[in-house]
Amino acid sequence: MAEAIAFDIAGGVVNKLKSLAVQQIGLWWNLKDDLKELKGIVSAIKAVILDAEERFVTSKLIKDWLEKLKDTLYDADDLLDDLSTEALRQDLLSGNKLTKEVRIFFSRSNQFAYGLKMGQKIKAIKAKLKSIESERKILNLVERDRPVEAPLMAKRRQQMHSFVRRDEIIGRDHDKITLLKLMLDSQSEEKVLSIPIVGIGGLGKTALAQFVYNDDMVKDHFELKMWVCVSDVFDVKIIVENIIKSVTNKAPANLEMDQSQKQLRDHIDGKKYLLVLDDIWNEERENWFSLKKLLMGGARGSRIIVTSRSLRVSKVTSTCTPHVLRGLSNDDAWLLFKEIAFEQRPADSMNPAFVEIGKQILEKCGGVPLIIRTIAGTLSFKETENEWLSFKDNELARISQKEGEILLTLKLSYDHLPSHLKHCFAYFRLYPKDHKIKVQALIQFWIAQGLVKQSNPSQSLENIGFGYFKDLVERSFFQEVENEQWWDDISCKMHDLMHDLAESVAGTESTILDSNSNTSEIDEKCRHVSIDFSLIQSHEISIPFLRAKKLRTLLRLSNKKIQNVSSATCDSIISNFRCLRVLELQFLNLNMVPCSIHNLKHLRYLDLSGSEDLKTLPESICEMLNLQVLKLDGCEQLEELPKNIEKLVNLTHLWLSGCYQLSHMPCGIGKLTSLQTLTRFVLNKRCSQSHGGDLSELSGLSNLKGWLEITNLGFVQNAKEKFRAANLKEKPYLQCLWLQWGCDDHDDDKSLEDLQPHPNLKRLYVEGWRGDAMIPSWLSLLTNLVDITVWGPSKFKHLPTFAQLPHLERLWISDLTELKYMDDNGPHGSQGESELFFPSLKELYLLSCPNLKSWWRKTNDEEAKTGTSTKAFACLSCLCITDCPLTSMPLYPSLREGVFLENTSSRPLQQTIRMNIGNTTPSTSSLPLSKLKEFRVKNIEELDSDLLDECLQNLTSLESLGVGSCH
């Protein structure tokens, strides 16, 4: 099935042949005519690939032709990448035109010889492609100008009907009730309401629609019921004719569209109808509207049920929340399995041995009825325990690789993908089953492989790639998408069935090398591999003996640390796999990177994370001009970055978290204006520009996203000028900013005012600032903040009013030894005050602030008052106070997760427990702290047994309790 990505590869080759870089090379070395002819050949072949991709299923000759073409196109892509890289290298050479020409001519890489060699390679590839092009005529391939969304040969989904027996539907009663409420609801504002049912193939969307369609209440409620299987071709005229056929039970005469629509409206106008449109793939809103307007004549209460595998279809067809179908529960899955597997032998359903094996097999089915039915049907013909065991241990692992009903159903989803998404989906073969996939890394892999297409240079490749991911999610190719709020942390998983599909469509182009693999089975044309490096350490796999010399991806299969992978292993990877675009060497604890690394001239993604003993990188890494991502997280001993890092002009992500020994940033890093990630910026403690770049290097890096930690700010001289030079307020995409001062005590001239970030910032961390106690005026402008952390030591005597920040969820204050209060106002607020008070705060930490005795700066009059605060945290869930003699603060009745108090006063707790809740008699659930799960106190002043008993009476939801050293 990897043949289905040839169209995408050909498109990439054509685009490279159009690029200015390749055209420039053509002029330099007189290759212009050869490149022009190559472009013509590839374009001619590309025009027939879509036809070939449709027909290869039924023709081995076409399948072989596509495989040969794909391999040659990969070679062409590698060659063009060579040319583009050389063009970039020449552009980066300094000096005037004459000097450039001299340097090119006398270069030690012998540019004249290089040009001759490239010319020979182009001619060789051109000859191969000419031969392939000539074969297309023999195969009778025809040109197509657009992708075919679904193959028409041998793979069309069997059309479904509306009838289903009640006893065939198991485990869908709750789904049926939910749908019936929508269908029979007379309060809906829409006259004709569309109800989408969405889920992956095999879940039983059609069966559920049949279940509802044939319900007695539905029969009585609707005057007219119609069922149409739409499937892959969304042709309004055909759909209209099929609706008429469903009403009249006979095919309409061959009418024009105008006559068909009139006949349709004659049947449905003024009637309350139910129409099921089964298996819709169309995602074009205009196509849907052209059909829907013909259906709007029905009486109020009419319903259209739409079944689809795509959430996008549901958005196009309805304003109603889609009913997303899930897998069967364990009990329902077993009921279905048992009914089929033991149909001929009901007595065996009570046999403990068969039951145990059956339930182990069932775990592999994921609750998908189609799979359960298929496997149970297979087992129904196996009558002995040994046969069932053999199936579980042997055949079950292979069943989904057969061209049977399971994958055939899911392949329909794949067949409907655009070509570029097919290529992206096939890449998932490299992940093991049930693997949590980091979406950001995945998209960077796609970009490195050239799978993400940029129609406009101003578009962000990562944004486009994320759009691809969302397209696949909406088509139900993934499950368990998590942490959607933070781009860096988004992860997902793939259903095992979808993983089997990815393995099937990837074919021999991608594989996983683990303890179950046979390296001799790896095809020499394999391009992508995930490998268990422990097998290399144990000499079970030898890099030189791998036949796949044209690898483009080498991923590490596990993040488990391996001790000290030898430099010989790295050298072997470099010398054997020169075409690599992606190389993961994380957690291999490398102590050196070979200088030969620069020979990987195609490399875009290099991950060296977790190399704890790595102290330096070779300067030759700066010759890797295509490098886009360099991950060095957790390289704890790394002392410096390469001096000429500014040459890495394509670098977009530089990950340095946990590089604690970095002494400075190289001068010129600010020239890398494509950088989107720079997690750590280290200022030199020696305050000399000759020993590293200063804050002005950050000035032009306006595309930085995510996290930025700036360290050693306390050592900056001429701070006002340098701080402003960082230009932080012009970095709108930064999410998190960590300002770390270091150990210098002379911070009086270093004002936070000069480090103003952009208002879009969401997380702010300030550590160790010993400067003036003035609060920066810009803090109140950061209305998008969700997290604020301030660590001492510091001269802060009070903090700004955070209370009105609308989105603040977490506030952490620690080691502020001079802090006396948190708020200028009194406990009852300022006169006329109407602002919200911490409307979103969920977590509050006050740690080691020995002078913090009150939340408020009280006046003498206020100190005389004896009443408790009227202020309370609206949604605080977790509170931690240690080593703070805090006697008054806002109340916290709504805590849920936990309260942790140590070396502090009991007074705020007492005031919270005794809150004035009004004159009405409260229910148990409305008492202060009634929803608290964890209560831990230690060494709390004046917390006697009576007060503790009073607290415990309110804690009706408590799950964990700890009390120690209280007086």
C-alpha cells in the first residue's frame, strides 16, 4: 500500500525542481537543460500516478511500476536536496563576487568535480525515469488532474439497508435512548434537524442507525421514513434519486435534476420525515447545502441521521453535537463474542478454560463489534482448547495483516485521505502499539521528511502540520488526544486496529527493529526504522549489516537509558545512512559526537537529549545547513555550544532545558531569526562580550514560542540598556518566561521594569531578584497569565495585586524573607471596590516567608476591627502554607484537593470553618471545606483538639488525614 504515496513524493520533486536554489545550481554548472528535462519527465509521470494508485489493487504490473517509480523518485529527491544544500552553502560564503568565484573554484571539495558528478547522477536518474515513463503507455495509464477520493475497483463499501434484527444489536441501548431523545424532541428550534453519528470503521454506526430506524416509537412518530447509502460519491442528483427510490420502492425514470428535485419535494414537503444518510464522506459545505435546501420542506420535527467516520462531516452537516460512538463495554463485548463463538457449542460458554482464553482474545478487540464478530466467527469453527490457544498465541497476531474484512473496512478511511495525509499516516508505523505519541515531535518529523507542504512562504510549517494532525483526528484516526491547551504537551494514541492499518499501508518502507525482528527480512528499500538500541549494545544487531542504506528516519524505540553507546556506533550510523533526515539518539549517554556528523547533510532533526556526559559538540555540526531541530535537553555537562552556530540558518528549534553547565551563548546566535524554540539563554558571568552573546542577541528573535529561561541576569552590566535590548515585549508567541538572576548581590540598578514581556504571556517565573522593591508597572497588563511564581531571595516587601488577573490559576510565592503583606487593601476591600477577587485561582503556595503576617496592609482603624474577612477565594482547590506566620488572609471554603499547613497560624483555618453562611440551615455539602479530600497540618499555632474536632465535622469528603506536633 506504500504505492499510494508516490503522487505526494512526485509533487515534492517537482517543487524542488522549481526552486530558485536548484535553478541557481543549474546555471552554475550548466545543468539547466538536464534539470528542465527532468522536471518535464516527472511532471508527465505525476499526471498518471493517480490513475495508477487507483488501479494497482487489481494489477501486479502497476503495483511493481509504482514501487519502482517511488524508489527512483526518492533517489531524485536526495539528489535535488544535495543541489539545494550546495546552493545554500555557496550563498553563505562571505566576500565579493570575484572572491566567491575564486573560493568556489579552489574549494577543497573541488566544485568542478562536484558539478560533473551531479551532472552524471542527474542523467542516470533521468534515464531511469524515461524508462518508467515509457512503461506507462504499455500499462494504459491515463492522466488525472485531481486525486481520487476512493478507489472504485474491488474496494467499494457494500451498500447497507435499513433492516436489522433486534437480537443482532448488543450493547447499544444507551446510545439508542440518547438518539431517540433527539429524534422525538418537539422543542428543537430547527425545523429539520441533522443528527450525526460518528466513529471509526467497525464500531456499528450503521447498525445503530438501523436500530433506531426500526424502533416502534420512530415508526409511529414519522409519516415518512427513507434510507440512502451515500458512500464515497456525494452526487446530489444520485442521492435525490435514491431518496425517491426509498419512498416509492422503485427507481425513478432517467430525469433531469430539475425534474428530480420537484419529484422529491412532492414526496416530502409538509410531511414529518426521517431520512438516514449512511456513510457520508463529503466534507465540502457547499455540496451539503445544495442537498439540504431540497430537504427543508419537511414538517417541523423532521430528522436527518448522518453516519460518518469524520467529525468534520458532522460539523458540515449539523449544528447538533455529534453522537460519538465508542467501543462496547467489557460485558457487552463478551456477550457479543460468546453469542457468535459458542453458537454451535453453547455448553463450552460455561467451560472455564474457554472463557479465560476467550476473554484474553477479547482484550485485543478494543470493543469494536466488527473485529469481535470477525474473530469470534473464526473461533466458532475451532472446537478444542488447544486450537483456541494456538489462535491466541499465533494467528491472532497476524489476523489483522490479512486482506480480510477488518482492514478492508478501515482501509476505506485511508483511501479517502488526500495524498499528503496518506504519507503522514503511514509514518505512524514507526511507533509501537499503545505508544503515547508526542504530537509536536511527530509534526517536526513530518516537516523533516518534506511531508508538510507550504503553498505560501508566510505560512508556518508547524501550523500547517498541526492542521494535518487535526484533519486525521477529525477522521477518527487517533484516540486519547490529551493536553490540547498546551502545544508542547499534546499527545495522542492510536487504536490498535488503526496501527495495523498503518503497518499495512507502510509496507516494507517502514519497520520496527526489536527483539522479535529478523534483520535479514528488512528490505533494502526500507526508508524508515525504529530501533531498540539495546540490541546494538548486545551485538544482536549490527549497523553495517543492515541492507537499508537509504534510510531517511532512524528513531529510538524506547526512552529507557542505555549506558555509554560507543562513538563507533555513531560513526557506523553516519557512514551507513547518509540520507537520514531524522536521527534520534536520546538517552544513549553519548560522551562525544563524532566530527563526521557533518556528513549527514540531509539531516533536519537531531535528538541528543539525555547525554549526561556530553561536554562539547563538534564544530563540524555547524556545516549541517539543513538542520531544523537540535534537541540537547538533559545534557547536564554540556559547557558550550559551537561558536559558529549562526551558520545553521534553517534552525527553528534549539532545546537546552537541563543544560545546567552552559556558561554562555555563542555570539551570533541572534542571527538565527527562524528560531521558534530557544528554551535556555545563558548570560556569561564574566560580563564580557568576547566570552559570549549578550541580551541583544534576543532582540531579533521575534518568532520565539513556548518556554524561554534567561539565566545570570544578576551579572549583566549596563542593565537598563541591555535589558531593553532583549526586546521581550515584541515576542508575542512566548508562552512562558523564566527570569533567573544568579548569585550576584548587586542588583540595585537592575529593574524588572526594563524586562517587560508581551501581554500574551501565560506563565511568569522570577527567581532570585535582589533589586529595588518596586513592582513593574507592566505586570497588570499581563491579563493572560495563568501561572505566577516568585522565588527569593528578594527585597520585595509587598507584591502587586494579582487578585484581578482574570485567568490566574496558580500562584507560588517562596523564600521572600522581607515580604510583609500581599495586598495594599484591607480585608474588607477598598471603598467602592467591585473588582473580581482571584476569579480563577485554583492553587496557592506560600512558602518560607517569615515576615508575612497578614495578607493585607492594615490601617490602624482596620487593625481595631474584630470581624473576619469578607473576601474568599472563589474556586481555590489546593492551599499550601509553610513557615509563614500568617494570621489573616482570604477565606478558602471551596477547597477540594488539599490543604497543607505547617509552622503557621491556625486563625485563617478557624475563620474559614466558622464562616457566616447566613440564616438558612446549611446542608452538609454546603459547609466550608465539605468537599476537601486531603487535610494535613503540622506544628500549627493554637490548633487545639476542639478546633480540630470542629474542622473534622465539616470534612465529609475527606480521603487522607495527617496531624502532627500541634499545640
